[in-house]
Amino acid sequence: MVELAFNNKTINKTPKNRFLPREWMEEEIVTLNNEPSEEPWCSSCHNFTDYKRKWITYPRADLDGGTYSETVEVPHCVHCGSVMFDLSNCRKFVWGVRLCAYAFLIVVSLLCFFLFDITATGMTIWFLCLLVTILLCKLPVKSREALQSHSDYQKLSKLSS
Ligand SMILES: [Zn+2]
């Protein structure tokens, strides 16, 4: 409360901000903190271990057909040295891939069962597409491993407490 009142006083005192519209004042606030809200997870140690950040350079393609290198900050586990994962990104990636796979299966099912007559060939194609969907869902191996080890860790910590 005290801090809020102090902040209100300082804003009111500065003549520059006094007559600015509210939207303009909100635009002035720039968040410089790009740190992830969640700690990185180590799949090998099965814990939120201490980490150090390493810079890794990846080649990227630009719109002109050329390439450029992009440097990305990747957390590495201090104990085992393996790459650590941001669990929220893993969740988004796994669900994105699953949504694409399910959408693919829905389209194929509509084609095989409603657009064309049900035949042995159509059923074979649908079955092959079902296998492709299952394989697509299994594709983000590292992300799924990280999420699985994190859920195991949560179950263990619930049991021990
Ligand atoms: Zn580790």
C-alpha cells in the first residue's frame, strides 16, 4: 500500500505524465525480463538442477534464399552436462504435433468414410494413415521424455510428502 501510494505521488508530480492518455502510458512500460518463468528441467537427473547457459549457433534460412546464423541461449545441467528443457515449451510442442496429427486423421477419415464408398482399399489407406498419426504423436521424443520424467518426479514427491 505504501509503495503504491508513493508511486502514485511520483506519477502525479511529473508534469509530463499528467495529461498523457492512459493507453500511451501503458505503451511506455517495456518488459526487459525475458527469462522463462519456469526453471529448466533436466531429463537425465530428473530434477530442476542447477544450470549454466551456453550459446549455440544454428544456421537459419532467410527469405532471400541465403542463410544466416542465429545464436540461441541453451541451459545445460551442471551435474550431467546434458541439454535442459523448458517444460512449457515441451508441452506446447507435443500438443501442437498431436493437434496436427489428429487433424490429419480427421481429414483422412472424412475422405475414406464419407466422401468415397467404404472399400478394402479405402480401409487400408485409413489404417495406414492411423499408423502415421500414431507415429506423428510419438515423434517429439525428447520433449515427451522430459514431460514424462517431470510427471514421474511430481508423483514421487507427492508420495514422499
Ligand atoms: Zn542433469
